[in-house]
Amino acid sequence: MRRNITYKPRDWSSHPPMIHPDYKSTRTRGPTKPLIPIPQTLTDLTVPVYGHEAIGELDNDLTRNAAKNGEPIGERIVVAGRVLDEDGRPVRNTLIEIWQANAAGRYIHRRDQHHAPLDPNFHGAGRCLTDDDGWYRFVTIRPGPYPWQNHHNAWRPSHIHFSLFGPSFVTRLITQMYFPGDPLLAYDPIFQSVPGHARDRLISKFDLDLTVPEWATGYRFDIVLRGPKETPMEAGK
């Protein structure tokens, strides 16, 4: 029988504010009145079940799950890590979904009119379940930066969106993974809205052990759900 676990309070100081003036859209969609706490019920705490058959064999390989006439263009990478609780314990059976732009910085979305080419062999979305040790792994293409009209000459750094949902989650959690050494991080209001002490938790680390010789480079990105080292999540998620 699994022992009862008492979780520590959420460390909100690690997360970005719901309204960050330099991140223009938060001025209109951020709440202007005090939030109303909603008590948890038994339904909120019930563990969702994801059968392994619901995850396709290629769902975690974005270089193959949409390929039609060959491989996608760009730098092939492996992104892997662990989902952990506040005490470093693995969180198994967490559903992780990712979505991203292609190597040219273009999303397959009707609202994305960036003057960059679409890739017919890459749709930029995947998913997987964490294993018993909390590990996940994706094969994908390193996304390119793109303009986003938040302010004059605004460019988003290369990033991958992560969505997490699983056992004892009240709601899904959403965050972004960035790449080390990206010069655009210093100019990005979304990244800069995260408190300074927590920004490095959103930057992946190059990991030679994850690289596949002559095939793909590797990046490690661990996600901590709670506690003083928790990964910053998007406001309101």
C-alpha cells in the first residue's frame, strides 16, 4: 500500500506573475481582482488513468510521427529528463505533451503567418508517459526563433512547450524549455517575467550521455513539480 504523502505549500515565488507589463497580452488577460480559492474535492484528487495503448509507438518521435516523403529539415535532437516531486521522488505515469515550431520558426497553425517555410514532414507535436523512474524521452528537431509582435523587433527564443498531466494533478501544468546560450533570452519578456532565481530551471542542459553518435545531440530537462526547486509554470495554469 502506498504511504500517505504530505506535500509542502506551493512556492509561488518561483513562478511568473499573472500580469507582466513587458509581456503585452498579460495586461488584458491577467486577473485584476483577487483570486477565489476553490477547495479540492475527492474528484479533484482522483488519479486519471492512461492506458499504454493510448500512446502510439511514434508519438514521442517528432521526426517520424508526421513524415510523409522523408525526414524533417533541421538539427535532430534528443530531449529527455525526469519528472520529480519536491523530495526528488520520481512521478510515474505522467502524460507529457510537447509542441513547438519547426527549424525555421514556423508553427502549423492558421494564425501563424510568419514568413518562414512549413515542413511537410514535421507537425511539431508529440507525447509520452513517464516510466517508473520518472523518465521521459523525445526525439525532435531543434526549433527556430520567430517574431511575435509583442514589441518592436520582438523575437521569441528557441523553445519547446511542455504540458504535464497525471496522478494527483488537479489541472495540467504548462511550461517552456529553452536552450543554453541563446542570446534572445535576455530580450524575451516571457522568459524575463520569471523571477531571476528560477530562470535557469527553464534552460535545458547539453548532455553528452543523451547524444546518439553521428545522429543527434542531447539535452536534459528535468521538471520538478513542487517545492523550493520547482519548475516555473505559466501563470494561471
